[in-house]
Amino acid sequence: MTTPEVHALTGPYVLNALPEDERIGFEEHLADCQSCSAEVSELREAANKLGTAVAAPPPPALKARVMAEIATTRQLPPLLREQAAEPEPLRRKGFSRRSFFGLAAAGLAVAGAGGIAIDQYRENSQTRHQNEQLAALLAESDAQTVRGNLKSGGQATVVMSPAKDTAIVLLHDLPKLPDDKTYQLWLEDKGRTMHSVGVTTHDGSKVIRGGIVGKVALGLTIENKPGATEPNLSTASVIPMV
Amino acid sequence: MSEESTALPWPVIVDAGSGTPADLMARVARGDSAAFAQLYDQMAPRVYGLIRRVLRNPAQSEEVTQDVMVEIWRTATRYDADRGSPTSWILTMAHRRAIDRVRSEQSSTDREQAVAAASSTTEYDEVAETVTTNLEVEQVRHCLGSLTELQRESVTLAYYGGYSYREVAELLDAKLATIKARMRDGLIRLRDCLGVTGR
Ligand SMILES: [Zn+2]
């Protein structure tokens, strides 16, 4: 499969719409084609949203059957990697105390993932206090970083620690709003209720203390000043936190 | 940076059992079945909902969901966080299993549900009965609505209907190359509208 149209197969591949032989051929191509493999990873996230949107509670009895089956199912051994002579690749999953050998590593990891450059944030001496808060949060063993592009343009990065019940929201590259409008942040709970966590400016960051546990998503909307009690859904960007 | 140090105006629910999927996956990989039980609670509704949408038959869907959940346990040791989030890994596995079931049934019997499944193109707006957050569902619905009709039908017939691109082309009476292209540009538009990114 070396014809140019092979690159167009990312869509059918992600949707699992390729017949077996074409799927195998495309996977061979994928191993050598960086642009296709990057595209597959992005389109897969979009397709997974279609999956998430039709979530439905399974029959309650299923859990007991699954738990009984795993009790008698041996797990596969891990694949052994060659001990690399190269430096350890930076991991994006939670930043444990162990792996937290300085904020530089964390900053690089997040920036490398295409997100806000925490490095710049760190270098700015005027924001040392905030950096310390961010560093402290990232050093929590359960620290978790999620990031998303916003409908309005720009990105939001949420660093959170359920154990500390604290989150820091970093906004990056958001357009400036007209004088009568404001950005507003929300947290959505499992009962689907949206809770305002206050208004923010286009270049703002926000520390949220308390109320993180049990929340499933961060929302950002554009509202009329001085802010709203109900989110304006047509402007909403949502970043799942679980 | 503005700072809210006061308590927020809703009670803080301390959920002792909560953990992020990434934390839970790491524990599951070390054989922690309590962590697996938590991961089940977080993921089973998405896995079951997706499989049920594709297969439609509740008993079959339950069976395939069980297979997927056990497979997550069995292969958690091979999960590589560098290659995507646990949610992505799990939903991809669930969708593949559902499609495998569709294809294996297809090779043995005619699909009597073809007509029923073909109507799935209009069902993107009946996603109310879910456990997902309102905003997420609302956004998926909104974003599907922003696709052209051919893009939307190509994407949903494949993803929810479980059809191959050849079958989709047949159903929509379109050229194979056209359908492949609409699946790709439809997903690209969906990605941009949803604001999702890869790793
Ligand atoms: Zn390619």
C-alpha cells in the first residue's frame, strides 16, 4: 500500500470500517507514517467522544460476573523493554513524587504534549508564588493533568489533585472579549449540575480549593458581565476531568 | 492569577474510593482487584453503552461487555500510557470487539437488522438516556449537527451502525473513495468542533 490515497484511510481505520486485509495493510503503513499515526490518535479521541455520548448503565448483575471471572483469570506478564541507554522518556501520566525530580521535567512533559508551556510560567519571577503552588500541586502523588482546546480558541490546562481537593486552571491563548463579556468557569458534578467557580479573564489562571472531588468536567463559557448563574451552553467548551 | 480560598457554595463530597483512570490502571496492572472494581464503575457504562448501540441485542451486548472488561484486566499489564489515555484505550477496545462480533455474525448469517441499524443515522439526537455529562452529550450532538449530511451519515453508519466503508457506500449509493474521504473529513470536523487533541 504505497499509493497516495492510503493516507485517506485514517478515517475508516479509526471507525473500524476497514475490511481485515485493508486494516492489516494500513497498520503496516501506520508504523512508518508519522502524519497518519498522529492523525489517527487525534481522530480516535473524536470517535471516542461518540462512544462516550451513548454511555448507558449496564445491568447491575454484570459487575459480579466480571469480578468473579477476573478472580480466576491470570494477567499477562508485562512486555519487557530493553533497558534504554537513552534518557528515560517523559511520561504524561500523573506526576508522582518519585518522578518529580524538579518542575522542569513536569513542565517539559506538559509542554511537549502540546499544551501550555509551564516552563515559561516557571521562568517568570513575578509569578514565583503561583509557580510554587503549581509545583506543590504537581508534586502530589495523585496529581493529574488534563488539557483541551477551547471552542473560543486557545487552550485550558487543568492540574488537579483529588487528595488535596485542589485544582489550578491555566488558560492560554484565549481571544480577548468585548468589554461587556466575560469568561466563566464551571465544574460539573455527577448529578449533571453545573457549579460556577467564577469569572476569569482571557489570560487568567485560577486556583480552585475545595469542590474538586466528585466533579467530572470543567466547563468554560462566555457570559455577559458580571457572569451568569446558568451556563450559556452554546459557548461552552468542556474538558472531562475523569 | 485570582485565587479562591473560600469554600465553594456546595458541599464537598469526600469519595474515598475515587481515583483517576490512570491511577487505577497502574494499580490494576499490579493485580489490584479493588482498583479494578473502581475502574469498572467508571468505565462499564461507556463500554456497555457503546457496545449496545452497535449490537442492539441486550444479551449479546452484556456478553461482549463482560469480555471487554475481563480483557482490560488481563491485558492491563500491556497498557502503555504513552500511547493514549486509559479511556481511549478502553473505548477503542470496546468498539473493536463490538465490530468483531458484527463481522463474525455477518459471515454466518444475513443481517436481519440491516434496516433497523440503517436508521441509526438519525439517532444521534436521542442520546438523552446516558450517564455521561450533559455538556459532553450536548456538544457531541451539536458537533454532529455541524457535519454535512454525507459526512454525518458516513461516520455514524460506520461507528454506531458497525458497517464497513464498502457497506456504507452501498447504503448511501456513493463511490468508495467518496465515503473514505467523508469518514476522514467528517472526523476531522468533529475533532475541531469538539476541541479534542491526540496525545
Ligand atoms: Zn500516511
